Amino acid sequence: MIRLEGHASAGFRWEVVVEDEAAAIDVRTRTTAPPPTPAVPESFNVDEQVVVVARAAGHAVLRLQLRRPWETESLDERVFNVTVSE
């Protein structure tokens, strides 16, 4: 599991791209539950989680880009090389 800082209140979401022909992994995203906050929260952002599940032996490149759906440029990018062995 990869935990990423959320920026949804500004319109940003983490976009997940798996670069792999053999699809060695499955990936799903979810948001975390917000922590208990005082009466007036500082932010309405919650972290996002990327869950990676191995499907078969192989290699995949997992590219995570923080972007607004209507924009082409990303604010941040994280790249992970994933190797699944038997």
C-alpha cells in the first residue's frame, strides 16, 4: 500500500497508470477516513491510498500523477518499479 497526501479540496486527484503489457499487478485507489478533528478543521483533504496486488510474476512500472482532471500538467509525480517473483 502506498499512502499519498490528498489535495481534493483544490481539485487534485492521484491518477494511476500501470505501464506493463503482462499486467503483473492490479491497482486500486481509495481515500482514507479523515482523522478526528476539532470543531473547525484546517482542511477537508484526506489522504489517498494506492493498493497494489500481485497477479503474476513479472515487472510493472507504476506511475502516480497528482493532477486536476481538466489539466494536462501534473503537480507531482511518483514512479515505482514493481517486480513480482514466484
